[in-house]
Amino acid sequence: MHLLSHRKRFRRAEKWTSVSPLLEGIPVINIHLWFDRKLTSVDHLCFSRSPLLSVYADMSTTCKEYHDTEKSMLELVFAPCSPLAGGGATLNPKS
């Protein structure tokens, strides 16, 4: 990777440094489902109104690391996860 792109990434990450102490981390569960055919061509995250499923996306369309024109990899994010799965833990308490 080119040095300039590393610098750009670092500058973008620095912007979040001032905000991160104000954020509270919560445990989530990520589920990856791999399909042998393409499910959707939607190129963005989809937010759910479900109290369990927060966001989902076809990563083969939205993320270049998983890019595939023939197959889908669906990622589901459940947040917060249940207390049985560590849902009562705070990962990054607010200052």
C-alpha cells in the first residue's frame, strides 16, 4: 500500500480519537452467511427496525475484500447481544 494512503487512513482515524472516550462499547454478535448465488445487488448497509437485528449487508457487494459477482456473503449484526452471550458487559465505559 502506498505511504500516502496510510497517512490518509491515519488522519481519518485521528478524527475519531476525540470522540471515542464519549462512546460506550457494547457486545454484539456478528453472523456471516455464505450463499452459492447472489442474493441482492444493494450496495449499502441496511438498517432494521427489529429490536434484535441492528444492521445487515451483502458484503460481497458493499466491501471490496469480499467482492464476488456470483455469490453473496450476508453479515448480520445483532446488538446488543443477550446477557447469556455477554450482553451485560461494557467494553469501553464512558469517561
